[in-house]
Amino acid sequence: IARMIAIGADLDRALGLAIEVESLAEICWRAMQVGEPVPLPDDEMDRVVAKFATYGQPPSHSTSRNAMKIAVVGAGAIGGFIGTRLALAGEDVTFMVRGANLDAIRANGFKLVMNDGTEHVARNVKASNDYAATGPQDVVILATKAHQLEAVAGSVPKLFGPDTAVVTMQNGIPYWYFHRHGGALAGTRVRSVDPTGAIGGSIPAERVI
């Protein structure tokens, strides 16, 4: 998702690639189910093999020069899961946290325990409580609880560069709900979520995906 956000103008191409990978996976799955060869031309089969040659390989856990810089504000269930998966995919992830979580992530990275009991540890993640030092990011994911967002809203702009996108991952109606909504309520602030206007004032709706 974050890669598609960063691509921006090439979103259609990214979606096309995602659909292609999914269709190839379905072809391989059906072949395994029936136990028979897949009826594809040789050149198409070569493309399938090349596509999947690295698909199942474990990530390098290293930050490449092309890695996206992603700040995840909040490291609970949602933020922790999304941030860790992005880090395991090779992105440059920083968790914006404090207290015991800050110390634990710095010391141990972040571990996901899946339903089947398998564990995935991202030791390449960063953790910080200093928004200014963390600096501009490609994507900022807001994963705090909705009622906690106002407390950090004033610091979030320190993570913004000219093209930084913001992804809000709170339950319920978001503060930006009526942005470009149309009609009589267009631009109305959702007072139950952003009572003082501090959130919308600090995190412009224009940046939000």
C-alpha cells in the first residue's frame, strides 16, 4: 500500500502489477491442486518462473537507497503490525513512540507472532520520540487512537517534506471527513474528533490519503 501511495501518478501501473502477481499466484495454486502442468506457452512460463524466483525469498532486512522513509506514529496493534510488515519488506521505518515502548523497540526491534505461531522479527526498525530529529518522511502513518491524536498533532508536521503523504488509521469518522465532501457540510470540522481544530490545523487534509 505504501509503495503505491509513493508512486502517486503511476498508481494504475502499480495496481496492474499487483493484479498480475495475484493472477500468477492463482495459476500456480491451481496447478498444485490438480497436480498437472499449467497450459502456458514456454515464454509465458519463463516469465512466471522469473516473477516468482525471488517472490518467496526472505527479505534482506536492509535499507536500500530506494527504500521509502515511513514514520509510524503509535506502535499498538495496528501501527506495530503495519510498521513491522513494511520494515520486513525493506522499507526505512521509524516508530514514533515514548517510554517503555521506545526503549524496547530500540533494543529488540519489533516481533510479530502470527496465528500459526510463526514469528517475524524486524530488527531494522528505528524508534524515536524526537520528531524534528527524525525529519521529513515519504509517508506518515497515524496509528494512535483517535482521542490521542491531538496530543501529538503539533509535532507531526516536523515529519513533513514537500510531498509527504499521511495515512490515518483510526477507527470511526476521521477529522478530515468533510474535506472536499461537497454540499452544505463541505469543509466542516468534525468537532467530536477535532474539538479545537488543532489536528486539522497541524495535519492538513490535503496531505491525507
